[in-house]
Amino acid sequence: MTAAMDDTAEVSDEDARELLVDLVSLPSPSGEESDAAQRLVEFFAANGREARIDEVGNVRAPADDSVLLTSHIDTVPGEIPVEVRPASGEDVEVGVADEEGEDVLWGRGSVDATGPLAAMAVAAARTGVSFVGVVGEETDSRGARHLVADRAEPGAVVNGEPSGTTGITLGYRGFLAGTYVATSESGHTSRPEPNAIQHATGWWNGVEDAFETDEYTPVFEGVTAKPVDIDGGISADGLSVEATLEVQLRIPPSLDAESVRETAEAGLEIGTVTWAEPIPPVMESPRTEVARAFRVAIRAEAGDPRLLRKTGTSDMNLYAADWDCPMVTYGPGNSELDHAPDERLSLAEFDRSVAVLTRVASEMVRET
């Protein structure tokens, strides 16, 4: 699709910052993204672009499909007073700001991922490329899952997550969640037979041992196994002991979900495990046209490009599984502040990220 002349707009840096602050000021935890979604629709309308909210809540502003700029609207829960204040020495020390006195925006989502979301929207409006704000990334990625099933593959994808203005994220580990359930007969605690709670912890200890790596293996290249919730005890009728264990495993690109499942179940003797639909790992080449465009754009904005691999998971994993097009993840913010009680973003860094994204999108349009 070729962008029409009225698909581009002159969005000032002041207007871009206003959009960012407005979006951070609108609470948007997963399932409650509607107010922020409406603000995005209004932003595109004010800049001569059509945008709509689709049936699952995504904001879609289709235009030139040479590249799709996309990020998620939802945040994790948590209230952080929204304010802009000068950076302190601590902000400089942790890499949030370049110098003291620089304006810093505090608020939930400023880093993950409302900052990247606003930067994507502004760059899309300036260059006339397609934009989608998706819902539910922090929970079940329902927005991204709907998107890949409902639209054609774009020429390239830039997914919005914090990488810093110079970071280009090429890889993410996959994700596998499971629920272990076991039941045993109740009995006096002096009896030596293991109960359901012991079966649950015993199985999980075996899983952790199976995926243990040595100290020289990078985290990205190993499986990280984490229990995230456990519930158990005597049943209501007093006749049994019950245990439920919720677990999560992160999958490196060298493995797939099926092999990880098989290893996890190899030591399963008592109880059952139900696995959720997995999210596959992704590792993109640094030599694609979109990765090259980012290196050029970052250098043009006086930066030194860094290629990153993240140990977590993002919607890029789902896009890569369904679309055979080049993609990267990029966005302003220090990812160490994801979900943190002191989440904050330098406005100067936000400005630079918008400039980088604008250069990349313009280059991708020219190449088609």
C-alpha cells in the first residue's frame, strides 16, 4: 500500500510529548485500555488519519504497509503519581537521564510500554505508515493474536518495547505456562508417605534440576523455570490433600515448546500437568533491511547502535511465528524499570526515539 499525501502530518515535539503524558495519565491495565485507545483514535483524527477500535480493543490506523509500527496499550496494575520533574543525580546514574535537570516523566507505563506506544503513533502519523496499538500484552496477548489472524502480513514490523534509544532488540525467549494438580489421601502428618504438596514440590524440584545450566551459559540460551503460584491443603471434606502449582518456563531459540514440555514431564509420576498454548522463541537476523535502517537512524541521531537479546517474551514472538517478514523491537526507556514502583522516562530520550522511528519508517517507505 502506498501512503497518500494526507496520510502524513506535521506533528510537533510538543504535541508528541502531550500525547505521551495524556496516555500515561489514563490508567490502562490489561482489560481497561478503552480510554487510552480512544485518546489514540483522537490523536490520529486530529492529524488527518483514520483510525478505529476493532472488536478486541486494538487501535488500528492502516496506511502504508511497508512497515507496521505497533506496541501495546495495556500496562500492569499499579498507581504511580503522574508528574514531570527535573532529573536528579540518581536518574543520571541509572541511565534514565543524560544530565541533571532534564525533564523526566513519572507514571505507570511510561517505560512499559506507553512510551514506545506514543513514539510509534507519532512516527506513524509523521510518515504515513501503518500503526496498531494492541491490547492484553501483559496477560494473554489477545490483541496480537487477533491481529495476526485478521490482517495481511506487512512488509516489516517494528514492535514497541523499551530498549533505550540506541538498542535494537532482535531476540526473545519463548514462554510456556502450566498448571500441576495432584491429590492424595489425607492422613496423620506422622505417616511417612508423601502427600500431594510433597508430590508437587518434588516434581518441580526435578524440573529445575533438569534445566539447570552452568555458570558460563548466558541466561538467554537456557531455560528459566519459575513457580508463580501454589495452593494446597486439606480438602473441604477432610478426606484428601490437594495441591495446585502454577509454573512458567522461558524457552531459548535453540529449543521448542514441545521438547521443553517433554523434559518437564519426564519426571512426572504423580499428578497431571495442563499446559497453556505456548509462545515460541524468536531470533531475528541483524542483516535485514529494517535492522539496517535502525543502525543508520541511530547513528544519524548521534547514537551507537546496540543489538539486544531479551530474556523475557513480547508480542514480537507471535508476529514472528505467523508473519515471514523482517522485524525488530525498539522503544525508549530503561527496561530495568519495567513494572517498577519508580517507573519513569526521560522526555529527551522519548524525543530521540521518535526521531529514530521517523527516520526508519521514512527509509522503509522509500525502499518499497
